[in-house]
Amino acid sequence: PLELPRERLSLSVYLPIGSEPGKYEFAIENQPGKPLVRAEDVAALRDGITVFKVKLNLEPLRPGPYLAGIRRAGWSWRYYRVVLK
């Protein structure tokens, strides 16, 4: 899993090839559908890759395993395992 520090972060999220530009959401959750931290931005193409940026404050969360959820607005969530250090 991806490791993230428990601090204020500014992340650039690189989406899979073929992802459309538009509004995307990013969330840190301990179980699907229960966001603890959430942010959104409009993704744009940069050098052929769709990217969006989010600012998160992970300081209040406890260390351990979580889920990072990413979705285009109105679509289903895709989850990735993360560990907060």
C-alpha cells in the first residue's frame, strides 16, 4: 500500500491513461462510503496524463491502514489501500 505522512498534504493525483478531464473527488476512509477527509478538484490533461490536485489535512487521523477513494463526480468510487504513518 501507499504510505502517507499524517500531516497537511498537497497531492497531485495522476489518473489512469484514458481518464477524462473533469471534476474528481478524493477521500480517505476507514470503510467504503464513510469519508474522514475529502477534497475535490477539476482534473486536466498535462503532457497526455489526466491530473488533479487536492489539499488534505491528515493530522487528526490515527496511524494505520485506510482506503483512498477516487472518483469522477457522479461515478463509482475506486479504492486503494494506504497506510498513514
